[in-house]
Amino acid sequence: MSRTRIGVLGGTFDPFHNGHAEIIRAVGDSGLVDTILVVPANDPWQKRCVASPDQRLEMVRRGVAGHSSVDVSDIDIVRGGPTYTVDTLADLAVLHPNADISFIVGSDAAAGLPSWHRSDELRASTSFIVVTRPGSPPPQLDGEGYDLNLLEIPPVDVSSSAIRELVSKGLALTGLVPSAVTEYIMAQGLYRE
């Protein structure tokens, strides 16, 4: 029996945007995974969120709707408390014992992997799919023992912080956010000053 290859994309998704959608598309097309699992953080230890965990979960669900081979997990939100990638992956390994799990991370974040919570355990437990982002060089982790698969993706110059700023100024999000996510942001009154 062959093992399923799952790529896990974690993050705040505050909000989910077309940069996230491009990462999902590129990783899905790469042949590195069979399915992608998108996991919104409950309480990320390195960032502060504006939208609630449930609102961010709903934006992800709307953002990936219709994508084949993409699922959404609320595992971190259900667990509660601070979200650490090492805990997310340990819980997913229990739920998917016959899967090879890789964590999808941007090259800028990958450079900081040694500083992540329980980084030795994280390094030993998973491989990483590192997607390049605009202006970010490949992570310099030579000799650190990380199992890295580098994946170049077309640049998508969009960030959640820039989107929140546009919404606060009443400006359009055309081409930056899936339309279903834009509709949800407006209906919920998110990111307004």
C-alpha cells in the first residue's frame, strides 16, 4: 500500500489571499504531494491576528472552495491555545498514520526554522517544501539537517497586511483576494478602522 503524501500549509490567513492560492496551485502542480491540507493557526506565537480564529477558518474555506485535492483542517483551532507547527504536525501524524507529511513554508520563514518552537523535534519529524517568494533568497540552512524541497513559484506581490490596509481605506481588493473571501470580509466588516 503506497503512502499518501500530504502537504500542510499553516498560517494566520488574516485574510486568505491570492498569494496563498498561488502557493496551493504551485505545490499541487509540483508532484511533490497528493493532497494539500490548509491549517489556520489558533493563536500564532509570532504574529497577532485581527480576525478571530473562526473568521480566518471561514476565509480559508471560501478561498479554497472548488480546488481539487485541497482540504481545510481546524485542528489547531480545536486544540486551542498557542499554535506551534510541531504540535500541528504531531496531531496530523496521529490522524494520518499512513501518510508522509511535508510542511509548506515560504523561503523567508524557512530561514528562521532553527528558532521555531522545539525546532530539533520539528526537524526530525518532517520534510519541508520551501516556496520562493519575491525578493527572498533561498534559506541558508546548510548543515542544519533539514529535509528541504525547494520550489520556485511565480511572484505574487500581495500580503495580508497590505490587504488589511486597503480594506481600512475602503479600497478595492480586485485581483488580490478570491471574490468569496472579499464578500466575507465585507459582510463581516473585517479590517475597518
